[in-house]
Amino acid sequence: MISVKSAAEAYLNGNHQQPTELELIIFSDWLKREFLKIQAIVRFTPSEVDPAQMLARFQATGQLLISSAHNDSIWLTGSQNVQFRAVHDFHHLRYGLTFGAEGEYMAFEAAASEAPSEIHWILRSEIWLQAAAAIHTGLFQPQKLVNC
């Protein structure tokens, strides 16, 4: 695992790279398969949901509560974006991962282990690099995909 600072700098200093049509198809297929693997009822809410709320709801009801707030993505549809959030959060639950730097890196590793190699760079940017930038700066950064 590269350091949080190095990952954050790669994200902050990198230019957005749009996935190719083939990468978008591969990602979409992977996302559909992963979303169907979620062993919980997924509930979407327009409210913000922090990790503690998500965990409490899951433990109390078995439901995965996912926020649809701030759902604009520069490369995913709104539906894909919330499904990706659900897949990502379910990876945290499934593998017992924290929501700090190590947990986010391991969530990237978990996703990549189940994904075609063509989209590993997308998952690295979307999960690990984006989280590292937020942890390092204390602020969620404007979304982009960085291939490094």
C-alpha cells in the first residue's frame, strides 16, 4: 500500500481520464454482478448516511442504507453511482473493513480481486485515491478518475 500522502497527491495532481467505451462496458457488467451479490436489502435515502449510521441500520435490520445525496458523477449514471456506493459499503461489511485509510485501501483490494483487470485503475482511483485525498486534506475532493 502506498502512503496516504502519496495516494492523495496522485489524485490531487492527476488529470481526469475518461474510461474508454470498452472499460465502461466492463465496469457496468462488473457493477451489475457485484450489486446482485449484496446479501442484504438495499435501501436508498436522499439523506446523508455516515458509516456509523449505515452499520447501525445493518446490524439492527439487515438492511444496507445508502445515501443518494450528492449523486452527480462525471462518468457514472445516477443509478450506477448509488449501486457502486452500495457495492463499496457492502465490501466494507463483508470483509469487516474500517472506514479509515487502511480499510479504504483494503476495500479497493477487495473490489479489484473480484473485477476484471481492465477496470482496476478505475477502482483504484474511485476508492483508494479519492479516499486518500479526502483523508489527507480533510475534505472530499472534486471527483475525477486518475490512472496511475
